[in-house]
Amino acid sequence: LPAPILPLRPDVGSIDSQAADIDKNHDRIEAAFQKYFHRSNDDDDDDDDDDDHEFEVIVCHANVIRYFVLRALQLPPEAWLRMSLFNCSISYLMVQPNGYVTVRLLGDTGHIPYEETTFSGSYGYNWKVPTST
């Protein structure tokens, strides 16, 4: 778990079990975020080549992608489960030198035939969101 789940979902476990998982992994996921999402250094402005771009391709679990997107947009990471991403989907964020972040794609599956799209063991777009009891 990259962040607490609010509101608490009974299918994910108790607050105590979530806290233990978050405590165990939070430093790792935050270090990864800091490594890949940052403003350019002031020294980079000295370059005369305005067409210089840097791309990072990150292949990881959707939980990590959702956490990264929320952190990059400076939104509460506790909202990570309010977004759903299909397996093998593409998300594209642009971080400008001034720190502005734009989400160009989030969970795009245009490269995958409909019948091959999956999410949590379900195929296509007919999957159920867990409900509270």
C-alpha cells in the first residue's frame, strides 16, 4: 500500500494492517518518486538547446503509478484507490522545468484490443468496484 485507503475498505484490511504495510514500504516508494519526478536544476537553464527533452519509462504496478501521479499533481496520495488503471496501460506525465506537471494520458489502453484489457482479474470494462458492507 503506497498510502492509507480513505475511506477504509473492509476488503483491504484493518487500519493497523494498512499502517504496517505503509510503514514498511513508504520510504521506498517516496524515494522512487523523488528519483524520477523533479524540477530541472537551475544550471540546466544555461543550455542553449531548447529542444532537449528527457524521458523516463517506468514499468511498475498500478498502485505505484497512481501514487506517483497524485504526488506529481500535489494531490493527497490517500486518493490513490479512487483511480483505476488497466494492466499494461500507458500513463504520460510531463514535468516542465518550472515544476508544472501535466497529465497527458492516464491508464490509456488504446494499444490493447478491448477483449484483452484486464483489471484485477476481470476482462474488458465490466469489472466491479468493491463496496462497503
